[in-house]
Amino acid sequence: MKTSSTKKVLAFVALLPAAFTFAQQIPFTNQTSLLPSTTYRSGNAIGVVDMNNDKKDDIVRSNNTTMSICTQNAPNANFTEATHTYNLSSPWGMCVADVNNDSYNDALWGDNGATRMMYWNGSGYTGQNVSTVTSSGSIFVQGCNYFDINNDGNIDAFVCNDVAMSHIYVGDGNLGWTFDQSLMPLATAPVSSDNSGNYASVWSDINNDGFCDLMITHCRQGVSNSSDPRRIDQVFINNGNGTYTQDTTNWTGLLDGAQGWSTAWGDIDNDGDMDGFVLNYDVNSTLMINNGSGVFTNSISGSGISNTTSFFGMNATFQDFDNDTYLDLMLTGDNHYLYKGNGDGTFVQVSPNPFNYNTYTITSHAVGDLNGDGFLDLYGSYCDVYNSPSTRNDHLWMNDSPNQGNTNHWIKFDLVGGAPVAGMSNKNGVGAIVKIYGPWGVQVREIRSGEAYGIQNSFTAHFGLGSATQIDSVIVSWPSGVVDQMMVLPADAGYTVTEGGFPTSTHINAAQNLTVTVMPNPSNGNGVIQIGNFAAYAADDLSLSIFDMNGKLVYTENNLSRSIIPLSGASLQSGMYFYELRNGAERLASGKFITEK
């Protein structure tokens, strides 16, 4: 993903207090009765995600032989369930994405022998054993992700392998897959091994350069030496050109040899970069604070997160459950804990237990807004630690904060990528980075397919706003390099962001070597916009439009017959402006410039 010069550097201002303080409580209520099957028993691999493109989160689950999708109906209404039979064979990990751009999401499931995918066929889901189709051989699947690894606009699949090197399946955007390990330097380094122990994978912008990187959390049972490469976590830095560089010297500080099952990523201190929580079980977990360039310091001591070796942890995710602008931490395994974030790197355990189901504890969890009220809910599985469905039923836990007096505001964004158009991003916007600006400074969310130990959380970028009733701006940076920016949006609403769909979007289309240059930039109002290779488009229906920071059209010129357009004709005042060059309905190029008078 490209960084963009449109990103505005905003001063970090004093934090406003949240509109409501919970006194260390975030309440949830058991609403499992809203589901058609109240006695469903899942394994670890569960998801909360919009499956049918209606902008409402649904529940995806499996009981070994079937995939069940519980579709959310109108807000606060019951769910509708559909089951699709396929031998999923105790799946350990799962992830979701629209792999063929038909606006229906597809699911990847993995077991101890094969990678299996479920595709929407127009009326239901059809199963496919991708390990067999690609001749990739057996794989013991753990965590997994859909991600556009080679950045060609098509979704690929990265699948962790417990007993050997992880698998990469390259997608063609039309349900075709190729097994190709050459896209990344996956071998453990600098010491060689059998490349096993891959437990959980997550794509996150680790070094804050606008490109999502890959971290694999390692665990190799039966290996006691913490220096054994099968136990050492791996980090692969995305170079932005379709290549990756493995951190072999531990310059990031993330390569420890503890036995870990997942890593959560989120900006816990609202400084614009991603921090990590590595969930270990043999030694204490680590809370890794980013210095802004991908170098991390362990700050677990004094964080308020108690010794995590007291339970067997499997899944960890950061979410803002109380909408106070600060990320909270959810941990599940053979016990569960919810920690409320304070925004300064410290946390307070929520007490009493907000998920009261006899004495049972949540093993696996997935998060999204399951009743459309702007507060994040949780779907919990109570499976056995080693993934077998148990005699304990899944539970739907609705966030009861609004009914308990929480008046904090929120805002959320659903992304629609431009695929399958060449040069645009995948349909779900997986790998996109969303930043909002306001009294808190900056908040960051990333669009992920698969995280923690093989679970799927909502694609919706959800932000708590505390007492703020609007945001100053939002910037969406897409994997394609398109950057969308919108100014001053009211709170308590959801917005759909279509890639490149706003006048203030920036992107250069390299078709036929087209270039657009503003000279000088900044300008005193007497500069020019120059179109390079204009002759290749001279016979087409070219138009140039200029918009101000609020997206208001301030100048347009249709049926362009010249390659140099003086800015003086637009009578621009001081400020930032965006230009857009179109050939009929097709956007050819866009960008920004500044006028200073």
C-alpha cells in the first residue's frame, strides 16, 4: 500500500472525557435465544462478518460436517439460519472474503489434513478441497488469512501449517488457485528448520509505512528450547512492490521463542501506529508498544494485565467495546478475561465477569455489531481447548451498554473495493487502513480477513467517539494506492466508502503512461495542470474537475482540447484542492495541490 501526500498531519490535542464512565464495567446480556439453533456447538473457527453484502454482520460457524450462517435481520430482530454440508472435519482456523467479486463472501476452513473453501454458487455454498486442487499436499491448518499477497487486486490465501512450512494459494479472482511458496521468504532464519510451528497469522502495518506486514505467532509443542526456530515468531515486512523481507535480526523486537497461540494488533494509545499483544502460555505474555517505525518495547509490566500463564490462552483481539475511543482487550482460552483500555497503555480487568454462563469460559470469540446499535457484540464458542466441539452450547452476547446508560458516540465504515477493475483493490478492502481524526488525535483500524488463532471479526471499521458528535476527517488508504478522504462526518452513523468514489480521492492510473502534474505545487494561483501523453487521449471525452477540501466542485472543463490548463482560470483561494481527470465515466487520474496567496 502506498503512503499518500494527502495525509494531513494533525496536532495531537487534549483528550476529551468520554460521555459516560463504566467504573470498570462493560455489560453484556445473553441473547442466544435470537438464534434459530440455540444448542449449536462450534469449535474454535468462528466468525462475525457480513456474508450477504447487506451491511449487517452475520454469524459463521461450523460443527465439523456443516457450515452454518446466521443472517442478521432488521436491528434487534431474530436471525435466519442456513446450513451447508461439507466435510470440514474439526476446523482449527477460518477466514472470510469475496474471492470472486460476486458480492457474496466465501469462507476458508482448515483441518489437520487440508485447506477447504466454501464458495457461494448463487443459491448456496459449495465446498472445495484446495489442497487437492492445487496438489499442495497435506497441511495441518492452524490460523489463516485471505490477503492480496502479490497486490494484483485478487484475494490470495495464507494458511499456517503446524507441522511444516505454511502454504500460499494465489487466487485468480475467478475461483482458481495456484500453490506458490515463492511469493514470500517463508523459511525460518537465520537458522534452518522444518519450518513448522506456525500457529497464528495476522496482517498489520507493523512499521507504519502504509503497507500491511505479516506476523506469524509460533508454538511447537514438545519443543522445550526457546531458541529453537520452530518456536520463534516471524515477521515479514511488506516492501510495497510485491516483495517481502523477513526480520532475521530481531530489529523489531517481536521475535521471541515463547509458546504463543495468537497476537492481537491495535493502536492502544491513539498515536497512529499499531501496537501488539502476544498471547503466550508458558511465559508471561507481552504488550509491545510501537515507537512509530516498527521497533517495539515490552510494556506488560505495570499495564494492569495480570500474569497470563495462569490460563491457557488461545485468542486475543483489541476492540472498543464501550465506545470511549480506547481499545479494550479480549482474551479467551480455557478461561476468559476482558480488560478495559485506558488509552495510555494500561488496562483494568472488567469485573464482575460480563459473560456469565454457569461456570463455563469462552474458548473462542468473534466480534461485530450484531444488532445494529453501534456497540460491538460477541459470539462465543465453548469448545474444548484442542478444538473439539464440547457439550457446552455457543452463546451470543449482546453489548448492553446503551441500556445501562452509556451515551458514548460511534461511527463505522464499510469498504467496497473496486475489483475486478485492473489496478483496484479486492472487494472487501482487506489490507486497507482507516484513520479518523478528532479530539482524541487519531484512531486506526485495519481491514483483516482472519486474525488471532483462526477467527474472523467484522470487516466494518468501527470507532468509538466518546462525547464527540462528529469526526474532523477520515482517510482510507487502499492496497491499490487509492486514498479516499472525507471531511466532517456526523457520529452515530455508518458510511459506505467505495474505492476512489469521492472527489477528494487521489490515485494515478498508469494506463498509456498518462501523467498529470501540477506546477508549481504549492502555487500562488498562477500555476498550471499539465497532462502528459495527452495525444493518446485527445480524441476521447476528457474532462478536468477541481474540488475544495469539502468536496465542493469549484472548477470544471469539459471536452478538453489542451494539455496545459492554467489554474488562474479557476480563481482559487488559499487552501488544499483536489483534481480529477476523467474520460467519460472512467477516472484516469486524480491528485491534490495547494494554493497559497
